[in-house]
Amino acid sequence: MECLGGGWIACILPTDLLAGEGAYTPPNPWWTVLAAVLLLGLWIAARLTYTWVKAAVKAIRRRVEQNFQLRQALVDAQKSLTESQKALMESHDLYQDVLVRGLSEQRQEIASTQVHTPASTGADTPAAPPPPAPTPKVTKVDAVVKAEPDNVVAFFDAFVVPSRGGRIKASALFAMYEERCAGAPVSSQAFYRSAKARLGASKRHNDGNYYRGYALRDGVLKVVTR
């Protein structure tokens, strides 16, 4: 406790050095304890910093791996969706081709089994004229199809029906009209104008134009006459 009266220099430097003597005196034990505590604190701080940095690096690496896995899953899902859409388009086109081929075969069968009635040679009594049909009320739909030929009107009424999610290829629809029409078919320009008035504008795809929201009617089909 003598160093308290002599100032802080007396506590740090050896007493013999202050007195000018050459003999060595051991350092103050309190200085040794203070240095040890300071070193221990520095080691603990360094250890905590290393642990924190290691945990942060591990968390960042885990987050990067999760983001990569999520991005890869999104890419795989996009590829699967694209393949599903392509398969659906191909199946729909195949269905339309099979339907058009079946209609063509059915038309050939009807033409082969059609019986022509021979003309009468005797003097037949003229039949009484049928009573006049009542005048139908003109609506907007009637006004749209009024200028169309009879076989075009009958074709749309017989084969085309509204369908949610359906679609019809424009070229296949016109080819079907040419096959099913027993009279003189109209030109493609006139047919597509009538189709636009009834089905709306066609949508462009890679393999052609399509009318959306409509489908071809299934079942037994009749010959369209003019």
C-alpha cells in the first residue's frame, strides 16, 4: 500500500529502479492480474466474433442453397407446363384430323348407298301448292346470316356448337364444309367472312388460324344441301 502515496509510477516501475539501485525487484502482482484479465477478455471477444461470423456464413450459405433449389423447381415446373400445353395441342389437332377423316368416310358411305328415284313417265296430277309459311320475325342474328347462302347457314347450324375452351382450325373447317356440302360450295373468302360474322375473328397460332370458344358437333351428321 506504500505505492498509493508515491503515485501510480511507483506501482508500475520496480522500487529499486526508482531508488536508483541496481537490484531487481519482482513486478507488482496486480499488474500481472490486470494483463491476464485483459488477455482473457480479448480471447473471449475473438472467440465470440468467430462463432458469430461462422453462424452468419452458414446462414447465408443455407439461404443461397434454398434460393437455388427454389429457382430450379420453378424452371422444372415451367418445363412441365410447356410440355403439357404442347401435348394438349397435339391431342386436339389429332382429334380434329380424325373427326374430319371420319366425316369424309361417312360422306363416301352415304354417297355409295344413296338411291336415285327414277323419273316418273305418266301424267301425274300436279300436287297442291303448300300453304305459305308464316313470316319469321327478323332478329340481329337473322340479319347477319341473311346474305349467306343456304348451305353455309345449314352447315354452321348442323356442325358448329359453342364450347368452353374449344377451338376449331379455320382450314379444317373450310375443308369439312367443302366435303359435306352437296351443292355448289362458296369461295373460301365468302366462307371465312360468314365464319367471322358467326364465330368472331380467328386467332393466329403457329400451325394456322383457330376459332376459339367453338367445337364440332359429335354424332350422326347429315348432308348439307343447297
